[in-house]
Amino acid sequence: MAQGQIQSQTQQQTQKQTATQMQILQARLAELSVAQLAECIRAEIDDNPALEPVQPDDRFDNDYDEPHDDSSDDDFDTQREREERQSQLDDALSNLGDDDELPVYGNSSANSSTSRDPAYEPGESFYDTLTLQMMETELTPLQREIMEYVVGSLDDDGWLRKDNVAIADELAVYHNLDVSTSEIENVIKKLQQFDPAGIGARSLQECLMLQVERRSDSLEKRLMKELINKHFDEFVKKRWDKIQHDMEIDDSTAQRLRQEMTRLNPKPGASLGAYSDDAVQQITPDVYIDTHDDGTVSFALNNGDAPDLAITSTFIDMVRQDNGNADAMSRQMREALLYARNKVDLAQRFIEALKIRRDTLTTVVRAIIHHQHDFFEDGDDSSLHAMRLKDIAEKTGLDISTVSRVCNGKYAQTRWGIFPFRHFFSDGYVTDDGEEMSTRRIKAVLQDIIDGEDKNAPLSDEALTRVMEEKGFPIARRTVAKYREQMGIPVARMRK
């Protein structure tokens, strides 16, 4: 009885460990783009001899709105053959029990399989360089998530053009993170310690000061700091005579100061090749979304170069050799049998995780299309409805974290261009009447109004508020001012 209880507990622990490993594997695969997934699959094939690539039935899968069945007799035969092989494999595996005397390959193999980093290395980019430094920096899990988002928000010059309020709003929408502006500021300060100096600056003045601060103490450093802090306007206008006069320095010192200032890099991101045209051209859509003339929308997942997988017949034959008589085998044969069984287990787990990834991505894309159908019809940002991660989670029954992983780093090819999944998400503004509007939609309308205003008499925030209300967007003046600032649009007097 006691031995039976021990075996039962051991079996439960094994099942729990397997479930945990499966969850980790599913989470890792969900985050991969189509290009990364192909590399990951090829690496898995190289690592696990029980896996073999097979010809995919269809490179693009999962039509939506207009499903069709174009499977041929060959496809049916192939599917039937796979089902027969799987049935044989299941029968063979059912005859195999655990044997405490034999060496266990499963744990070490599973760990290496599920925890290995994806083999995808598209070349060291701006983002990759900063990510490596981030990995070497002591950060809390929350700080790491904030850092990843901030790094992804840097522009080509390595500057951070978003304010902390905008970043906090986007983290809440895209990643379901509730963080304060002070927490974001602390992370930005850490980022600004990365190389090259000046990275993560919010302005030219801050960019140059970050570079000067790293210099050793000297007369030049003190003068450069004074110039940046007290005479920056004159510096931008290149009024060196006035700078020399105001700082009360001689010609020689002024010349050295000028030389040192011109050595500073106003675009630190450029030294890392930030977001070059080649990098942009490498974007591969994870899904193709097509809008038909009758207004229906269909989509197909892009399988890219990722092959379909199956268990090799060799390993199926190996595990079928047991036939319930493992005790009659030599130890060497039993070890080989257990090795084969564990490799097959890992292969089945990986194939199942790929299926779950495909099904989950299909479910999420279908929900996004349903929610943003108007946008996919006309491609106008003003047609985007308020949509948060939790909205998709509630509609699909998935966890918010799962939705976040699926959407992170994914792109959709539409009739209107390629968009990151996060483009379809936007927080909402609730009017006094209880109507919820997408902030991106509001900003698009606000941008149109400002673009069409009389440049000799730009509209004030109060005037913009009145025009917005006339167009059906009854929002407060302070909200107009907030969105205008987030969009990087100056006040009326600065727009002349």
C-alpha cells in the first residue's frame, strides 16, 4: 500500500513537472515572430532526432469570414497516414511504463528543449545592442518590462520622444502594467547609463549633457556643463561671440570649448545603425488580413519557412518494440528504448505546443478583426474603436498575459499596409453620455483639424475643443491639451 502511494505521488509530481514545462514552452513559442519560429523549429529538429519535417498541407492557414475547403485526395491520404502513425505511436507508448532502474533522459532533455533561447539572430541591431546591456543590468522584473518598452520606443537617433505620461498610458493598454511616471523615470535614468552616451535623452540639451557627464573632471568639462546649462540657446544659434563674452573666457579657451562641443554626438542611436531601411524591409507579417469588395474580412496565418513536423517512423518502430516485455530486454536495449520514448515525448510536446500557438494566434486575430472591422474596411485610424488587451482576453477566454505574448512583436499585412498588432489597441475615453471612444481615433481627428487650420491664425485649445465637439467628440479642453502634447504638437502661438 505504501509503495503504491509513493508511486502515485511520483506520478503526480511527474505530471505536474511536465505540465509546467509545457506551459513554459507554450509561452516561449507564443512570443516568437514567424521568422523566429522557423529558426526555433529548425533548431528543435537538429536537437531531437525523433522529429522530422514534412511537407505542409497549406502555407497559409485559417481563413476567416469566408472559409473554404480546398483539400485534395492527396491531402486526405496524407492526413489519414499521419493519423494511423499517431495511433500506432499511442498504442506503443501506452505499453511503456516508468522504470526506476533505468537512467532518465526526460528531465535534462526537456529543460534543454524548453529553455533554450531561439536560434534566430537577424544581425546585431540597435535594439539588440541595448538589450544585451539591459541583460547585464540589475533590474526588477517590473523594471525590465518597462525598460524593454522604453528601448522599443526610442527613435532612429536614440532619443525618447514620448513623455512619461504617454509611456505609462501605453504600458497600461498594451501590457496591462500599472506603473507610475516616477517608476518610468527611474528606468530611463538607468537606460541613460548605457552605451553610447546620450542614449535615451528626451532633448538635445539632455543628450549632450549625458555625454559630458561621463567625462573626467577637467576645465573643459566644467565649461561644457556651464555652456549647456546656462547658454544653450546661444549654442544652438551658434552665437559663439556672445557665449565667449557671457562666460568671460579668452579666445584660446573659447576655441577649445567649441572644438570639444562639436565632438559630441547629437544622434547617439545613429552609431548603432538604429532602424535602418534594411531592418524595416526585414519585417515579415505574421498574418495576412484581406478586405474584400463586399466588406468581408478574411485572414491567413503566415507559416513562412516553418515546416510541419511529425514523429519519425524510426522512433515509432523503436518504441513499438516493447510489446509489454521490457523485462526480457537487455539493459542496453532498455536504455535505448527509454531514450527513444523520452525523445518521442518531447517531440509530441513540441508539436502540441505549436498547434496551441497556431490556434491561439488564430483566436486572437479573429477577435481583433471582429472588434476593429471598421478599420480593416477603410484603413482610417479614426475608425479604430477603443480596445484593450483585457477586451480581447474577455472575448477569447484567454489570460491577458497570453494575449500580450501573442500580440507582442507580431505584424499584420493589410490592404492598407503593414501594422504591428499593437496598432489595433487603444485605450478609451468615456464621454459624459457614456460613449467610449478610442484615443487613437480622437487623436486622428484632432490631427486632421490642426492640419486644416489657418496657419496664420492657429486654433487655441479652447477652439479645438469646440471644433471637436462639433465633429461629435465632446471632450474636455484639458484632454485636448493632453493629447496635443502627446502628439508632439506645440501650442497655437508656436504653430504660426
